[in-house]
Amino acid sequence: MGENDSRAPSASTLADKIDALFRVVRRPNREPYSHEEVARACREATGESFSATYLWQLRTGRRDNPTKRHLEALAQFFDVPVGYFFDDEQGAAIAKELELLGALRDAGVRSMALRAVNLSPEGAATISDMIDVLARRERGSPSREP
């Protein structure tokens, strides 16, 4: 993924999940949140010690055993259910939603999605098929014939 790629990977480790939140969930002006900003909000929410360095360590996998209260504060800040961190099935579902959110941040994707809302189910299926063919072509895979 590129530096400006805002898609969330299928987050599996705690560090992956936290990193995905930082990359996809943004301020209203679309700027990313800083570690200090998130840590401050988490300190205020929990009343416990929570530094920007500790948050960076969690995000990069250098530390991986936060308290439940710290994860609850992160979930509250990023507006995701706390199960995102604990439940693999719920975490995977939320990671998919974050991926969609990241894709919709792209103006071209958002424009296509908004125009597709007015299509019939058959028209939407045709567009979906076309996207599949183009994606395979761009990956260099041979296209399937119907």
C-alpha cells in the first residue's frame, strides 16, 4: 500500500487494528489524529496514564498488552465498538467497514458510488461485473469468459 493509501488491511494484530483506526478515522478536515491528541483524550476518558509514546508503541506492536480500560478509551475515541479489539469476527467486520470508509474518502470512488445509487439492481450488477473485469485486467490476471 502506498503512503497515501487509506484502505484498512484485514486487521489481525492489535497493532494492525490500532494502525487502521489512525489511517482511516480522521478529523472533519480529513487530517489524521496525532498520537498526543488521542492519548490526551484517552487519559481524560480513563483518568489513567496514557502517553503518546505508549500509544505509538501499541500502534507499532512494540507493546501489545494494554488494559481493558485503555482499549475501551481507544474504541470510544475512534467510535468503534470495543469488540473490534477483542472479537475476531466483529473486528474483521469493522475492518471491512473501515476499508469502505477509506475508499469512500477518494472523491472519484465517492462520485461513482453516489451515481450508482440511482441504478436498477440489474444496472448495478452490470457495473459491478465491469469493475471485476477491469480489476483483473489491471492485476494482469486473465479475464474469465462467461
